[in-house]
Amino acid sequence: MAVVKLFLRIIGVLLSFLVAFAVAEVAVRYISPQRVGSIQFAFHPELGEIPVPYQHGVENFPGVFYFTYSNNSLGWRSQREYREAKPTDYRVLFLGDSFTYGLGVNDDQTFAAQVEKDLRADRLSVEVMNAGAPGKGTDYALKCFQTKGRKFHPDLTVLGFFCNDFQDNAQGAYYNIGKQGELSAKPLKCNRIKTMLGHLPGYNWLISWSQAANLVKQAGVEALINRGRQSGPDATNGLVVSYDRSARGYATAANKPLTGIYVKQLNAAVKRAGGELMMCYIPISQEVLDYRRTRTISPDERAIQRIAADNGMMLWSLTPLLAHSGQSIERLYYKEGHWTAAAHAMAAQNLSRLIQSGLSRRRQLMNKSRE
């Protein structure tokens, strides 16, 4: 009898918990909808946290976006697997952060995917690879090219630079920098707390489907961000990365030289691999609004423009393109800050022309070298 009573009590507690959870879930979905989706990052011994390889998933932010995504065995945005031998005349590799990856849009809506479609429509034999990774800076782009990208012998590598990359580069996650600007790779360690959470029974399911669970998670993230601002980034145990944009932007006297070193090293690595590096600037919505009002680019864009010039490169700006598009900011940017499919399509159309021109120049130079 005692065993039966204990069993009934346990059942009662579980039912009470499920009812309370269901009520909380309904309340959150109605009052404060949350972004839900699978755990999106996995640890790689050479690259740290990357998009989960072989993952096919859905991310839903009610009232903001709903999109499906696929990552191949490298964690690159595509279902396609790549061979080291080129199946086409040309290869283009995109490097960058979440804008390049295409957070917020489906696989075929990313500007990288649309560039390939546009170039092939012009009968160019080309394969485009999207190695964008959310939350990463130029140091990651360099590391990614050195460890993975160069093996595919891209003719053109395109670095999508976003303003908060300046702060990403100041994290010092991948390299030690010597007095002469020389780099030495840092050993990478997986975050034990994230690993533990990922192995908790039901955790991934809750994060994938429960808005109430994601509300609790977001509260924890905000608490860690505030802790980091008060006590320094080490206080967050590497669980979150936050960005603080001043009135002058993200570029500072400290992180601009670091960014310059990474761009210089990436340019050299691309050339050693037999390719060319191209850079484009991806603006935040405020930069587009400011350009519409003042017809001038932001301090962040001027800073990376100077870095590109110092390395003998041209920085292609997407700011005027979006500013002069005639589209409202709401049509171009989601409320949480990323590009909509419309903005990706505009960027792709512009970049396709630039890339086609770059590949044509490369072909001419190669033909002259053979003469």
C-alpha cells in the first residue's frame, strides 16, 4: 500500500509539473515569443565551435523569421559535399560570419547560393562554397582557410566583413601574435559547460521546441553578458560573446591593428594557395540609414577600407547598394538585425557582377602567363 501511495505521489508531482510547464509554454508563446532551434554549434579541434556538421534543421523566431538550413560534413552551409579536385572551371569560397552563413534565410536564399546560380545562368562553370560561421571574425576566416579552404584551391576567396568583426578579432581565440606580427596557433579547448548541457537528457529537444525553455536560456545569457561587462569576459566562462557598439562603432585603436594583421595574413595565405582575395563590407541597418541621410560611410567601414587599401586590395561596399535600393529597412533587415531574403538577393546580384569580372581578369592573367 505504501508503495502504491508513493507511486501515486510521484505521478501527481509529474503531472503537476507537466501542467505547469504547459501553462508556462502557452503564456510565453502568447506574451513573449522566443527563438527556437537545435543546438547549432559543435567543437572542432582546429576551428573551435563551428556549425554542426551533417545537420539539417529549422529555426523559428515567431514574428521575425522561419528558415531551414543544411550543413555538410565541414559545417559549411550546404547539403553538397566538396571534392578537392575541381568539378568546374572555377571555384569561389565565401568566408564571413552569420550574414555570410545566411542566418534567417533558407539554403537557396543565401547570397552565396544565389551568386552561384547567377554565374551559372551566365554559362560560367563555377562552384561556390559557403564557409560562413556565425559569431566569427577575421581570425577564424584565416584559420578556416588555412585548415580547410586552401585544400579546395579556390580561384577567388571572398571575405564578407561585418563591423563587429573588429571586436571578434580582439578576443584572441585562435592565434598568439608576435612583435613583428607573426602568428602562432593557439591550442583550442572545448567548453565543458556547453558539452555537459548538450549531453543532458532532453536538453536539445527543449531548446529546439520549447519557447519557455528558451526564455529561461535567454535570461541566463543576459545575466552572463551583464556579468562579463562588470567583471570582464573571463567571468562568462566562454559561454557567451557580447558586443558593445560605441558612438564611433566597433573599431578601436586596439582592435584595428589586429584586424590588419589577420587581413594581411589571409591575403598572403590565399595567394600562396594560388588564388585571389576579395573583400566586401556588410553594413548593419543603422549604417544604411545613416548613409541615406548623410551619404557618408561609417567609421567602421572607413577603418576596414583603409586596412584593405594598405594590403593593396579593394573593399567593395554593399552600403550604397542597400541605401539606394528604394526598399524600407524593414524590407531589408529582420528586427533582430540580420538580412532578409530580399537583401541577400540584392547583394548576390551585385557580387555576381564583381566576381564574374574578377574571374575574367584572373583568366586573362593566366592566359598571358602561358604565352
